[in-house]
Amino acid sequence: AVIGLAVGAFNGYILVFLVTWVHSRPPEEFMGRLMSLLLFASIGLIPVSMALSGVFSRVDVTSLLVISGTLITLIVLAMIFNPTVRAMEPAAQASD
């Protein structure tokens, strides 16, 4: 229960941080489109990923976890070495 609470609190913090960061990036006219895409990716695809994980876990759980970890690692490495992602900076704050 303690680990679940810690993971949930950390996930909530990261989610708030991510949404706030995403809100600071695009022009206002794209905000609705961006948020719909973000919510679809984060909430709409969860049942699909759970169903696929359930199917693949029937074959071999170890392979499922190794493949998932490898995919996450490859995506992170691709983003680390992508100059566009590395050049992202917070939007300039409006001065009062």
C-alpha cells in the first residue's frame, strides 16, 4: 500500500508537471487540438495497451517485460539524441 501510494503521488505530480509544461508551449489556437491528442494518448490508449499486454502475457511474461523495457529505452534514447527535442525550452514568460 505504501509503495502504491508513493507511485500514485509521483505519477500525479509528473502528470500535473507535464500538462502544465505542454500548456506553456503552443499558440492558443492549437491548445484544444493538443489537449485532445494528449488525452487520447494518455487515457484513450490505456485499454488498448492493457488488452495487448494481457494477450502477450499469455505467451511469456518475461518477454513482454523485456520487449516493453527495450522499447521504452529506445524511445528515450531517440529523444535524447534528437536535436529538436533537446532544443526545447520553456516558453518565454510574459513580463508584467
